[in-house]
Amino acid sequence: MAKKLRQGEIEHRLLAYLTEKLGGPLDGYFSSNYDSCAELVKRCKDHGSDPEQTIRTLIDIATHPNCWHAKNITNFRYLLNHGRSIANDHREKFAKQTRLSAATAKADEYLARIRAGANGHT
């Protein structure tokens, strides 16, 4: 049986990117990391998104110090198994931040109108 070739350029760039973001080698064997990465690339292509940009963004989110998953991500298998959860957590935080920003802007407008009225401006 011939040895499986793992020469995908995108996969190798993504493996290097995750290694760089973690600051050290990935847990597990190269073959399992490569295969998990290749599966993520395939899923992205199936959904019509740019796999390299999408997975880099997922890596950036997952390795951010404020992300709960940052302490657990050590290889591509983790990203494959928890990618949806990582993305959903990030979306929820972004939505909360957006709602908070909108509420703060409304409060600022309201206070500005009150101050303008207190200073004799209407």
C-alpha cells in the first residue's frame, strides 16, 4: 500500500500558522494534524468560503487570550471538533458588544439632549 502524500500548500501554511500562534509544536502526529486540517479545508470549500482566510480567522479567535478555548487548543483535531462552538461563542460576544455599544450611544445622545436643555438650548 502506497504511503498517503500530504503535500497540500494550504494545509501546510495553516499548520505553520497554528504552530506560530501557539508558539511551539502541535500536539499529536503530523499526519493527524494534517488530516484534520484537510477536513476543515474541505468543509470550508463545501460551504463556499475561502478556506485559508476562514481557518486563519478561526485560529485567531481560538488563540486569543480572551477566548475560553485558548487554553485547550493544541492541535487541528481540537479545531475540527470545536470550531463551530468557537465561532458561535465569538458571535455571541460580538453581538453583546454591539448591543452594548448601541445602548451607550443612545444614552450619550439622551444625556447630550438633557445637557443642552439645561443650558437653555432646545
